[in-house]
Amino acid sequence: GLLVERARANPNQRFCLDNEGRELGFKDLKDAVLRTAQGFYNLGIRENDRVAWQLPTWCDSIVLSMALHRLGAVQMPLFPTLRKNELDYICGQAKPQLLITPSTWKKFNYAAMAAEIQSNLSTQNHHMEILIADKNSLPGADPDFGELGPGVESIDELPVRWIFCTSGTTSSPKAALHTDTP
């Protein structure tokens, strides 16, 4: 609701400018979030589904996060510096339904790493989908899709909406569960 209000009041005011020059105003952000939320809904993402994502600090990362929030998904943002051993462990523990990565970034092949993690999880009887999301390639719906309903209204008092992982500097990373409730 706050985003919709801000887009109405200041549609062209800049919301973000990423380190690669992409800029989004509030109206463009709102439209991108709603299109992306609809795109993920069409892919089958629903409330409480776990979605891990490992993207650079792009405007797309903000759009993704807000779209998943709109659907009530449990998000697992992962540092882009984490590699296979850490992600194998984290995904093995948290068991996300979906892992989102860029194909490559800063000369590292995230797509190949994600495929290895997916294969490792399948040996543990857990199926995880992979979505490669390079800049400006998040799933979206037709621009005329119409707005989603009012958003997720959970009946849980404090639903888990985030899983943050500790750095694992002295042992394996630990999952910290968080809610959106202030």
C-alpha cells in the first residue's frame, strides 16, 4: 500500500539508481513489482514458499524482493560472494523451492553453481527449481495484467517472511528467521 501511495503522489521521483546506471522512479517501481509478482504467481510461487536469491545490488533485486513480499513468500537473500559449499549447506538446510541467480556476474558462473546445488539437493530428495535472472529479466506478466488483489493478509500473528544466514566464519552458516512485523 505504501508503494502504491508513493507512486500516486510522486510517480517520477527517483526511488533507486543501481551501480550499473539503471534508475527506477516510484511509478516504474510499482509497475515492475506488480508485473513481477504476477509473473512469479504464474510460475507457482505462493504464500510461505521459500525462495532463495543471490543477486547483485541491482534495482532488479529490490523489485524481486518487493514482488516476493507481495506474494507472502519466505525470502532467503544470499550474499553474491557465497559459493557452492556454503550454498549447498544453506539450501540443504532451508530447502527453498526456488533459487534465483544471475547467469554470470563479475566473471563467476552462478548458473553452473546453481545447477550443481540443484543436483546435490535432488540426491537428498528435495527438488529445487532454478531461475536465471540477469538484469531486466525477472519473470513478468503482460503489462495489461491488472493489479493483484489486496496482498497477503496472514492469519499468523508473526509469520516468518525472511531467512537470513549468518556468515559461518567459525562454523557452518546458521539460519535466522525473521518476520516483517516491526
